[in-house]
Amino acid sequence: MFWTMAFACFAAAAAGVGGRAAHHIAERWAFEAAGLAVVRVLAADNLADLGAAERALAAAPDVAAARSLTAERAAALLQDQTGAMVSPGDLPPLRLIEVDLKPGIDPGAERRLERALSDQGIAADVLLPGPAPETERTIRIVRFAATAGAAFVAAIMAAIIGLAARALAHRRRDYVTVMADLGATRARASGEVGQEAARSGLWAGLLGAAAAGVAAVGGLFMMRPSETVLHLMTTLSAIDFAPLLLVPALASLVAGAGARASAARQFMRAARLG
Amino acid sequence: MSQYATPSDADAAGALVVRLEGVSAGYGQTTVLSNLHFEAEAGAMTFVVGPAAAGKSSLVNLLRLALPPRGGRAEILGADASRLSMAQRARLKQRIGVISEQPQFVEHWTTFENVALPMKIAGRKDSGVADDVAELMAYVGLNTVSDEPVGRLSAAERRRAAIARALAAKPDLIVADEPTAGLSPDAGFRVMRLLEEMSRVGAAVVILTQSEHLADDMPGALWRLEHGRIEPLYQDEPYAEPNW
């Protein structure tokens, strides 16, 4: 029963991690489709600050080229994005740098660019223009499919964990029957069986999630041998770890509740005949 | 007959611990026990003799509060058995020791753990639990298999473990279904002696058996159960000294 639950937890965690991976791939796609970033230099008092930022960006590993954004270029970009005519003379003084990114750069580049600037004592925001509407729609579909797929797999695995917990309760039927005969309450007898299953679910969840985490990292390094742990950390966010953290907790809850309900039914059968 | 007992005074010798008035009970569509009138007193042994399929197991289930009465009035340890909440039923069951013909145990637990379980359910956590259980097990001759999983015991050893467990929580009512079946004459003698001692300290002991001579030399009342109907045969005074 434990190994069934552990496998189900592994599958659920792997599906969750897979969903997050699909999300990242979609994000990278959107990023690559845009191909450029705009850096807004904060509190730049003079052109010298802007020049320092431009040099720092040009030296950053993710950047193909960096140049200050002229009013003409800004007006053209705005016209592309909004479709409205913009006169360069109507724009305020700009403290923006247009950055061409190297191909294959991931969304973690945003944070790396900001860090490259802050290392030079320059406070700046990195702005990523969105992809074209069609690309955006496709990306949204990919993200939804990934999330729905992960949720579907997780639901099936939860059902398997629930069945495994029922099997555990069935194996404890002698205990439940004896407890009913000897005058224990239903809550106590089924609660003890539920707690045992919940503990089992927690350990199975931890094991399954750890295995899924190791498999995900291993798979990533196999597909991208040039990947480094440091680089990986800049591309991951807290939510990427959610499947690995949620699976043990949910497995424990589902197993505990399933076993408790099953033991409660056994208790009722044993306690009251006729 | 003495006055009716309440749970608080059920251990007073002579008080009624079980009173069935016109009780019927059964399973599904089948009625097994019909119009039963029966009594058992605190501090006395009550024998119910009957052939196979007479309804003895159903009477055991009725007395251990597992089989609800369908009609009549069943008062057990001062409570109306047909009007108990689940919590009340559970509390009352803790005061009833049952020795069934085929006792159920937690098979992978040791004999000691099984015998100590009623004390655990009753909330006893004091250091005296181990001593009390060890004493009981020694008395029924199970001290050598104390640490064995109960699943490995022989049928006779299981019966003795069931007896020890039934007596562990010092119940007010003991219901024993064929308590000496499968035991050697010496072991059977010791079991009957133990049950008789329990009645001396105030418990009502109800023994159901096919063997009429089990009651021959014992003090107490004798009833006959046949075809789901019961009738009293005779009644001794409680505490009469046994001849055996």
C-alpha cells in the first residue's frame, strides 16, 4: 500500500512539475518571440548615468546589443504596440535603454539584467514587451492545457491514494472490530486508523515528491547539459516548488480521510448487527 | 427478586444487571429471539443452557449491545438498550466483558497488548496496568506466550487470552459463550473458578453453554434457551459455595 501511494505521489508531483515546466517553456517562447527588453533607468540625473547603464548592459552575457532609446524609436515602438500615431516631440525626456537579447535567452534574464545594473550601482527596471496577440493566445492555451493536465493527473492519483488508504483500513479491520467490541468510540477507532494512513501518506508523499524533484532536475540537465544550478535558480520561482510541497500534504490528507471513512464504516458494521 | 440496578449501583450484590422483558431480536428479516424474559443479577452466576442454533449467539450479541432489540424492553447495566446513543453504547460496552466462542483479536499484536487493550480503551495509563495484565495472564496460563503475536496462539490459548481480556477491565457484566470449550479439564476448572471469583467481587456472570452439567455444581440460576425462547429452570442464592 505504501509503495502504491508513493508511486501515485511521484506521478502527481511529476505532473505538477511537468505543468510548471510547460509554463516555463511557454514563457520562454513568449520571451523569445519578443526578442528585446526595455530597461528603465531609475533616478538618472544626467546622460552620464544613462551611458553607464548602457555600457553595463552591453557587457551583460544575455545581451546582444544595448542602445539608448531615442524619441523617434520610442514613437515607432509605441505605434507598433498601440496602432496610434505618436509624435516624437510629444514624448517626455526618456531614460530608457533598448536591449536586444541573445537568442535562446530565458525569462530569468530579466533578473540577471537587473542584477548586472545594481552591481554597477544603477537602479533600473527591466520591462519585457509582450508577444504578438496570436502568440499570446497560443501561449495561454499551452499554459491552460498544462495546468488542466496536471490537475487531471493529480485527481486520478488522489483517487488511487484514497483507494490505497481504504486497503490499509481493510487490513486494520480486526483492530476496528475489536475496538468496537471493547467499547471504543467510532471516532477513536477510525481516527487511529486514519492517523496511521495519514502518516503513511505523508511519508509516501515526501518520497514521491523527492523522486519527482530529482527526476525533473535530472531530466533538465540531460536535455540541457550546459545548464548550471546557479542559472537554474534564476529561472525558478517559489510556485515551481508548490507541486513538490503540496503533494505530501495532500497525500496525507487524502489517505487519512479515506482510511478514516472506511474504518468508520467497518466500525458501524461491527458495532451494530441485525 | 431484587430491585432494578442503575449503572452506579450495578455492582451491588443481588441488583439486577440484565433485565429482558418480552424482548425479540434478529437479523434482517429473520427473528431469532422472541418474547424473551430473562434476568441476571450482580454477584451471581447465571447459566443459559441450550442446543446448537437455539439462539445463544444472538443472546450474547444482545447482551453485549451489538444486536438491538426489536421489541420489548432490554435493560442492561441500567440503560435501555434500544435507546442508547453511540457514545453511551460505547461507554456501556466498556463495562461488559465478552468471552465469545470465536474471539477476535488484533492478530499482529502480542497477547499482552491484546489483553491490555480494554484498559487502554478505558483510559488507564498507570504503571499498574502491566502488573494487572501479567497477573491475569499468569492466572490463565498465558505468561509464557505474553510476547507472542496472538495470531500464533493455539485455539485453546486464544480462548484463554479472550478470557483474560474480558476480565481485564474488571467488568460489571461478563458474558461467556462456551467458556470451557476446547480447554483441558484442568484449564476449564480454572476458568470456571475465575468466573466464579468475578461474580464474588460483584460482577454478573452470564454463561451460555450447550453442556448442562457445566452448571451442575455451580451456584446461580439456570435457564433453558430453545428455538429462540427462554425459560428459568432454577435459581440458587448468590455466593453459594461451589462443590467442585
